Amino acid sequence: MKIITFSLMFAVLLAISTLANGLEINEIRVGADYDQAYVYKVEDKYVVDRKSFGAVPAENNSLIKVDAFPGSNVTFTLKVGNTFKGDSTELRNIVVKIRIQKIDDGSDLKEESKYFNLEPENDEKVDIKFKIPLNVEASTYNTIITAEGIDGNRTKYSTEVKLKLPIKKESHDIKIRKVTLEPSTIDCKRTTKLSAEIVNTGPNEEDQVALEFKASTIGINSYDNNITLYSFGKNADRETNYTKTSSIDVPSFFSAGTYPIYINLYWNNIILFDQKIINLTVKDCAASGKKSAQKQNGNNQQTKVIQQTNEPSQVSSQELITATQEASILSSPVLLSVILGALIISLLAILLTFSYLKRSKA
């Protein structure tokens, strides 16, 4: 998101009285950046105003010369110094506090720095940042800057500067405040959700606002028109913002790649006033990986089946081998002759024995 810096550097060397000599704010720089609507960026309507006042002292209630708008980020950069000489007094637990009065719907905005110590004749640079509310009125707001610390004897030191911060408004200032795409990367499940919030930070009611989601490359074209956005402050009980949400289905035949989606905000329904672009990343479905896993699982299952079917098959083979061996013995000619000869000899022996016994008996 491009940040437009409207006005940077309100610098001034300050000679400020303190409750006890030794602590002072040497320099103040104020910068404001603001995310302008597309139309102002194109027209280059912003002005960069860089001014440094050098050694010219500024009095209390001086005007901070920056262009700050609703939603601006305002940064105060201060240089705080210990004016004691030599090794006389170290200042400890120094803290810088800034308060912008009645800027947040009648309440103050407050921020402060971290605590730090300062040796004599040294200084410290401090940054304090504020986010200006969207519902702020165009006006000038009192800003109070204080620095406080103590020495080794717990004597308190303090200094204060009072300035004025002007907040401006464009005549027409509708803009896209927030865009979300969830998820921003899709693969097998090619569905995502796009949401955009628009807001009116200008002083006027806008009753012909249109919001469009468009991505021709993947067939997205959604358009809401005649939206009414009231200005902040004057219509606290009415809608000053509008949110559009759409589900996006990307067909499976679209190739993998990055597809830009344009979020267009129109004034008077036809004039492009603001624009954001968000990218949708489409990846190929990891089907090959899944198929490989399924194939591997299938192979494992098949292997198990084969092993289970092989066990009885091996038993059958052993039985087959034993039967074959027996058949081979009976079918051998030599062995068969030996067996037949033995049988014949046995029969002859039996006959001879029977004949001998018969003769003996006679």
C-alpha cells in the first residue's frame, strides 16, 4: 500500500522554562502520512510542505504545519536534553508524554515514551506515534507535550510545550478502508471469500456510491451501486461505512497462476474514486501426490494379498514336489526290475520252503 506523505518536518528549536533548570525539549518534528484515495493520487493533489525553522524559537500555541486527515499516522519526533554542565547532575527516569485533547469523539489521545536517563550535556531522540481517528471533525486540537525526570536526590524536573494540531478534510473523501481475501491461495478446493469495507471520511453525505469486485481473467464481476454513506460526526446513528462480501469459485480448468482482483470504488456510481488490488494465487491440485500415495497403499495391499495367497501356494508346491519324487521312483526301470526280482525270489523261497516242509511230513 503506497503511503502518501503530505507534510513532514515541523522543526523548531525551543527555549522552554522548566520547574528546575536542566531538562528541556530541544527540537520537535511532526510528520503526517495519509493513504489518499486513488483519485487524489492520480491528480497529484497532495502538497509536500517541508519547513525547518532552525534556531528560531517557537512560542506556546504555535500551529503545527502538517496536513493531517482522518486516519492519518502522525509522528512526533522530539529531542530532549540535559542542560547541566560537566559531571554535575544525571537526570533519570525521564519520560515524554503527549496528549491531543478532545480529538477522539470528545476524549483525549495519550501516548508516552519509554523511560531513559541522560548524562549532563547529552540529549535523546524520542518518537511518539498517533493514529488519528476516522470519526474526527475538521478542527484544530490542542496538543500538550511534557518531559519529566528526576536527579539522584529525587528532585523533579519538568518542561512543557503547548501546540495546535490542525485536522483537515477533503470535500469528498470516500475510500476503501480494508480488503481481505481468505484464503489468498487455493488448490484442490478452489473456493475463497473476498471482503471489502468502504468508509466516508469526508464532510458530505454520499448517496451514489458503487463498489465493484472485478477480475476478468477468472470471471469475477460483482457490482453494488447506489450505496449511501453518511459523514462522521453529523450522523452518528447512521451508516458511515459499508461492507461487501462475495464467495469466489474458480473452475478447475483454470491454470495455476496469480490472478489480480480489482476492488473499485465509484463516486456518483461511475467515477473511479479509489482502487485496491489483491492477488489470488491458484495452485494445481496435488492430485498426483494423492494418486501416488493411493497407488503406494494399493501396492502395499496387493503385496499383502500376494503374500497371503503365496503361503498355501508354497505348501501345494511342496506337496507337488513330494508326489513327483514318489512318482519318479516308481517310474525308474532299474529300480522296478530290482523290486520285481526281489518279489520273485521271495515267492520262490516261500514255495521251496513249503515243498520242503511237505516232504518232511510225508
